[in-house]
Amino acid sequence: MKDAELIQIVPSARQLALQRMEFYAFVHFTVNTFTDREWGDGTEDPAVFNPTELNPEQWVESIKAAGMKGLILTCKHHDGFCLWPSRYTKHSVASSPWKNGKGDVVAETAEACRKGGIRFGVYLSPWDRHEPLYGTGKPYDDYFVNQLTELLTGYGDVFSVWFDGACGEGPNGKKQYYDWERYYRVIRELQPGACIHVCGPDVRWCGNEAGETRPSEWSVVPRRTMDTEKIASRSQQEDDERFRLRPIRAQDMDLGSREILKDETELIWYPAEVNTSIRPGWFWHEQENGQVKSLEQLVNVYMRSVGGNATFLLNIPPDRRGLFHENDVRRLRELGVFLREAFRHNRMEEAAEILGPAGQGGNGAGNMLSGDESYYLPEEQEKPVEIRVRWNSPQPVRYVVLREHLPLSQRIERFEILAADDGGMKPVFRGTTVGNKRIAELENVCTAELVIRITDCRGMPAIEQIAVYQSGRVECGE
């Protein structure tokens, strides 16, 4: 495809808002917390569910301390137990001893999010190992849509509806083939601002649950990337003409290069989400209290996900009290302190000079300082495009952050950063894609001049921000 065609693919308003959130939380909580299992089988007695100290405000406080901007709650996992008093099943908190069956975890969590100023999202597993209707086709889809409707109409604004592809047998030994398009219609009608994740059209899975990322993450990918997640069986794919070109897997390392896209007939904006848990498991297990990820591990995932054009969904599971464990809370606070300090002082604001090619329509290089909706779009020219930043004295540089103006698509394919050194310029970083955000980590750089050189790009780059940060309070020469 030609550049002009590629850069026509842009995010919807809901996708753009989600990508700007960057970092948000998963909260896995259900009967599994009390049975010490990862997947329940649907036979659990609701009487086991009794979080006597439940406090979603503590969850929100801890999430905010880490710098996260949203919370997605597992309102119903594969076991079919509902964290709200659903009208369509007795397998819910209404049958538990918690608050004498009068409680509603979803309501308390949604309210805590509103009170704390973060956004609320829902996970609703289509696989229900308790419900007898599972595997009956439309009757089960009716049941599922009824529960989806309860969640999307009873708890205020929802920013995310998170679907995984789990599709096993129900209590009757049958499998259900989900009516995804119907589910999507209901979500769009009831919560038009909500993104539909993973088995949905708005946000895609990165391909693993370990926090691993690609060196080049594209948001513009073949439409078949989404269809692959939705079509369950290989035989269905083989019968579908869209899969005649080549198979696509969420784990593929290249989903959006020119080479990959050259024979595609339909492209979509489909950004990646990196999801992992703060512990080895997704639900709380007492034996994992000493296995919380280290600060170094979490920072590494953050830098490669948020700093690599993906959003970061970090799971924190409440314990049987209904609280985040002290070890998890401590780590979240440490992460927040690190991130606030690392990105506290933007040295670009002190630059003596920012030079680049003339901008189109008044969108000059100075627009990159604000970090708001303004952007820099150079006049058409031969590549590379160079942006030169000068200070009056050498500056310690640890991170250089680049952001593209996504309403004009994702354009940058390759770039490098050079720093002044002994009278010359030497490369200190080379990267590929940028997208919503690219964090370039530099080592031992102290310079009075940086050059950001964009060597390959789809059209001219549309840059929303370049920011330069030091590490701690160290000054050059100290």
C-alpha cells in the first residue's frame, strides 16, 4: 500500500482516549480467591465468598499511587459466580454470607472509582461453567446479553469491556459459539465510549501474559488480526477467504510493517495491550505473598509497554479480606514514586533552541513542547527529518520520550537519537515505531545538543511531543 493509504487509518475517539490512559489495573476477584484456584469449575458454593473487610477504596488508592488511571473488575469469571446480584442467576453474591446477601462488589468498586477519579471497566467471561444454558446457542446468548446489559446500565460510565477467548464445555458438556457481533451491538448502544478488548474490535492482546512486548508495535494492522481472535477453530479459518494469504497470530512479531501489509486489502486501527499480573497467578494465593514482582520487573514492563506503543494492564488480586495485600500495596507505591521521579523534570522546557524543517500550516517545531493536542508536521521534504535541540549548558539525559499525533495515524518507522560529544554527534539510541509513546532509555549521556533524526516514515511525521528527562537530580559534572 502507498503511504497516503496507510495514513488514512486512524483511531476512533474511544480508542484514542484508551491509548492516552496508558496504564490501568485488572482486579481478579471471585470464589477462586477463597478456594485457592485459578479457574473455578462452576460447582463452588456461594457460601465460600465472604470478604469481611472488602474495601475497593483501598484498591483505588493503591492503583492511583502507582500512576494507573482505570480499573477493570472481573465481574464474572469462568466459574459463573457474579459479583453483583444478577436477576438471571442465583449463583452470585446474593447467595453468599457477605453482607447477608445484600452486597454488590461491582457497585462498590464503580463508586470507589468515581470517588477516586479513575475510570471503571468490566470483565464478563462468555464461558460460564455453572450456567445450564451454556452450549444451547441463542438461549445462552440471551442470558449473556441480559447480564451484559445489567453491567452496562446499572453502574455508570464504563471505559472498557474486556473479553478473553475462553471457550470450553459447560455443565452440560457442550460448547457455546459466541454471537460476538450481537455482544458488540449491545455495548455500542449502551456504552458507546467503551473499548472492547481482546476478543473485540478496539484493543488487541499482545500475545502473551508475561508482559513481553515487540520491538516494533504497530497500531495499523490487517483486519484479519481481529478476525483471528474471534474465529475459534482452524477449520473455520481454512474455509474463510480472508485467511488465504497467510495465518495471523497474536504472538507474531511483525503485524504492521510495509512488507506484511503489502498484499492486504483491509486495514484497521487495532492497538496492543500488554497484560500481566503483579504475582505469578491472576487470583490471590497465600503462598504467593512473597512472590510479588520486583520494582525492577514492573519498571521494565512499563518501559517496554507504555514506552513501546502499547497500553499496560497490570493485575492486582485482592485477598480473602477483600484488600490488596500489604506487599502488593508497597510495590505499587514504589512504582509510582519511581515513575513520578523519572518523568518529573522535562528538560525540553529549558532548551535554548529547537530547530526543525518548516512546519505545514503553522504546525511548527514549538508545538512539540506542550504535550497537548498540538503537533509538529514538517513540510514535505526528502528524508531524513532532523529535529535539533540545544541547551546553553550540558544536560544529563536518561529518557527521551516521543509521541505521535495519532489522529493523523502512526507514521514513524525508524529513528535515531544523536548527542553532541567532543565536538561531534554520536548515535546514542536507534528505534523503530513510536505511536502513542516511545520511551528511549539512554545510558550516561550528558550533552548540550540532541538530534532526533527520523529516517523512515509514512509521509511526514506528525509529532505531538518530544520530552527529555534526567535521572534523579544528578547534574552534569557531579
